[in-house]
Amino acid sequence: MPRTKTSTRKHTARRQAKYRADARMRMAAHAASQILNFEWDGRRPVKPGQVIAKTSAMYGNCHEVRDQAITPAEARAALDHVLSR
């Protein structure tokens, strides 16, 4: 059964939202790995606020981050992902 115009728009919107969420996660994970590899002293835990600030500094011009900053939950998930490697 062919898609209607409305269902195609909804499908496209869902696909774009998934792409944007994945891109934000990749950016936050990259920032978290940069912090852990080059800036972390090993004594104090890395806080989600540090990941948010680093992500904004590294990717401030990307529309995925420029429109809305990385949330603390996304930052924690990125840290957990990087630490589990």
C-alpha cells in the first residue's frame, strides 16, 4: 500500500529526529572521549556539565547542538558509552 503525503511527512520527521539524536550522541561521545583522553587528571570524576561545555565548544556551529544544547542525560549516556569501551 503506497504511503500518503501525511504518512510520508511523519516518516521523514521520525527519520530526521532519529538522525539528529544519533548525531548529538556521537558529538557528545566524541567530546567525552576528548575529556577523558587529554584533560582528565584521574582524580575527580568527569561531570556531565564538562561534557556539555566541551560539546558546545567543539560543535557550536552544528545545527544539532546550536539549536539546543546537549542535555545532562545525553551527557551522562555519552560518558557511560565512552567509559564502557
